Amino acid sequence: MCRLLCSEWWHQVRFLKDCLRLTCQQDLSPPHVNYKYNLWLKLCNQVTEWLWNQVRPTLPARTRTKATSETKVLNLSECDVPVKHLDVLSKGPKFCVEPALRPAELVSVSRSVARRVPEDSRTTCVAECTDVLLKHRPRRVHDIVMSSVVDFLHSSGLTCVVSDKEGFFVVLTRGLFSEKGSVAIAKNFREVSHNPSKVKKQAVELLKSLSLDKLVNKVKKEMGDTLDVFFTAKTHKPDVPFRTIVSERNTWLQVVSRYLQRTLNLWVWLTLFKWPVRICS
């Protein structure tokens, strides 16, 4: 809710700036437009800052909560997952480890560090970095072996899905994954008999008829003809249904949608200049 309110407030701020700019352009001569606009904008900022300083002391204080690093794993299968694998999965999908660098890569890092020092000290910097590498053995970065977790899930017929809101892993069997995925697909999509490649050809012909040659070339370069669908688990609901998320990445549909978005945004700006805008005093 706070993000929605913040987005709406910034939308109002941008709209106010546009109104101020249009009003200045309509009522003033060109040499005085920027001066008057900056003057009004400064006045708006001062009034906003004064109002915020009046309201801020009355706001309730936010209670500080200690961040917890514990992340659970929801196991919907009847298979017992070893504790060592649960410990890895409990770190969540955003967990990562520091990559281990080879000796040659460590030497190249010394060159990168030397570029940040003055030119007359670069040779000394490289030599000192090399001495440090010779005297100290590379430390062990991590003890987590992800391949063992992947091998266990594959051999046990299990798979993982990310929770929709909480962000932890949900372990379930492949059969249960297929069942929940089929229900989610049947609920949100309608089966059609169109050939994706033929649909792309029709779209190219339509763009050619509109003389959009650059867009046609971009559409032809993209190899993806269909949208991708992946799932997240709604752990906050009974029976843990799947949420379907559609991605148009690396498809010709993304190229067309971005073009339409840019064009429609330009059309909205053009309509603003067609209608006079007045600011109430």
C-alpha cells in the first residue's frame, strides 16, 4: 500500500511540473519561461518542505525489529529431505556465495588495483600485491556444494518452486508440480490452434503495410515465437495453488510491445498540448 501511495504522489508531482511548464509557455514570452518556471518550482519545494516539517513530528514512531536470517522450507512431498540439504535450501533463492578465483585471476586483480593508483606508483603496487599473494594461501570461500542438493532432488523426483510472497523454497514432487501447473494453466489460459510461426508472419506483414521497416527488422531477428510461463507457490492460501507469471523476454512480442508503449506515451504527451491547462489561484 505504501508503494502505491508513493507512486501516486510522484505521479502528482510530475503532473504539477507539467502544468507549471505549460502555463508558463502559454502566458509568458520565451525568454521568461524558464525563469518563471524555476521560480514557481522553488516556491512549491519550499511550501512542500514546510508542510512536511509540520506533519513529520506528529507521525507515529516506527518500532525497530531485529532482522531474522531464518528462512523456512515448505516440504509438500512425502519424502524426507536430509538436514544438510534443508540447511542449503533454507538460505532462500537469493542466497549466493563469493566466487573462488584462480591464481591467474588473482594476479589480474592486482593489475586492476594498480590502475587506481598514480601512474608512478603502479609498478610498486603490482609488486606488493604479488608479494601478498605469495605469502598468503587463498582462503576457502565456502563449504556449500549446490550440486549435491541438485543431485538429490533429481534422483528423488523432487523439484523446487519459490514462494509467492514469503520468498522461500517449496519442495514438491514432479507429479504434484505437473498437477498444480496444469490447474493454473487451465484457469488462466485458453487453448488455441494457431501456429506461432504463422502468427509472427502475419504480424510482419501488418508492420510492413504500416511502413514500419525498422520494427520489421527487429521482429525478424528475434527467435522466440511464444511467451514463457513459470510458476510461484501461493503459500498464503489453502492447498498452496500456483500463480502463473508470463514473460515475453527474448521474443518478438517484447519488441512490438515496447514500440507500442513508447508510441502511446508520446501520444499522451501530445494530447496534453492540445488542451489548455489552467492553475487555480
